[in-house]
Amino acid sequence: MGAAFYFISFRGGSSSGGKSPGAVSQSVLPKLLSSEEPLEPLSNFEGESGPTSSVPIEEPSEEETASPLSETETPQTPSPPPSPSVLEPLEEPTPPEPPPPEEPAYQPKTHIVSIENNGFVPKILTITVGDTITWINNDPVLHWPSSDPHPTHTGLPDFDPLSDLLPEESFSYTFIKTGTFSYHDHTQAVEDDEATITGGVRVLPLE
């Protein structure tokens, strides 16, 4: 701590009865130095320029000296570890049902009718529309299969070979409409202009 200095001045004094200024200062100074009273600092001395005062400097507190967290430095709470995920069993996709099998388109058939000395074999035949019948002459004599009525053959005009069939010769006809149709031998077994060797075909529709 710096020492404060005091200046003591004496104005005037008698030369006769008083002590000299030097003597007074020598006697008073030891007392001032030995005094237990605290000395006022020099800053409180009133000089010619007026009183002066010192401004105490306050030391910052611990709270002020601690730098605050910046806005970006937000305290983070540690996140809990992720819980193990449980895999659910995958559902097996259901295979699509196969489409029903398509029914094959009807394949037309060919039927054989044998022409013999005693007539047509078979005499009556059942077929499906679109089927074909082939007549084969298996007799040594001539035969002429054709549609009724005799002799015009107008029931099925295309069912007519237009001539006799020689032995082992054949004629074919395809039935394109349903119904029952009769036919005869135009050459053989004709009595009173009426055929006696006859046959028949029953044609069914497609299912």
C-alpha cells in the first residue's frame, strides 16, 4: 500500500517567543509517523484545483466471468440406443389360380358309309354339324347316292354326285346345318319311280 504524504505549512510566527518553522516540523513529523490513525489517501487532498475522488473498480463476479453458451451451443441430451427391430415373417404370395383349360375347338370328323348289294352300311348315321360323310361303292355294280326326294334331289342339292359311282369309287359331302336328312340310291332298287334303297343322316349342333 502506498504511503500518503501530508504537507504541513506554517504561516507566520514570532521570532521572539515561538519556535522556528523548522523546529516545529521536526517535532510534529515523528508524531505523525508514529500515529496509529490511518492515513487518508492522497486522492482526498484538497488542492488548489479542487477536491478529487477515486472511482472504485469493481471486480467482475464469477457469474459474469463465465462465458454464456452461444445460441448454437445447445446442451444435447444423449439419445437412447435404438431398440432392435423385430422382423415380421413375410407372407408368401398366393399364386394366382390357373385359368380353366380351354376346351379344344371341335375337330370335324369324316364318317364312312359303305355301299353294298343290300344297301347302305350303316343305314342311319348320327354326326355333328361340320362333319363329312364319304360314300364308297364296295359293290361290283353301279350305285348313285343322292339326297331325297327322288329323282329331283332338292332336299340337299349339293348332295348329288351327278352320276353313278363305279366300283371302289367314292363321293363325299359335308353337312353344314343341323337336322335330319334322308337319301337314296338313284340307280338301283327303284320301283315305280320310287327309291327302295334308302338311308338317313341326323346332324347335331356343336355343344
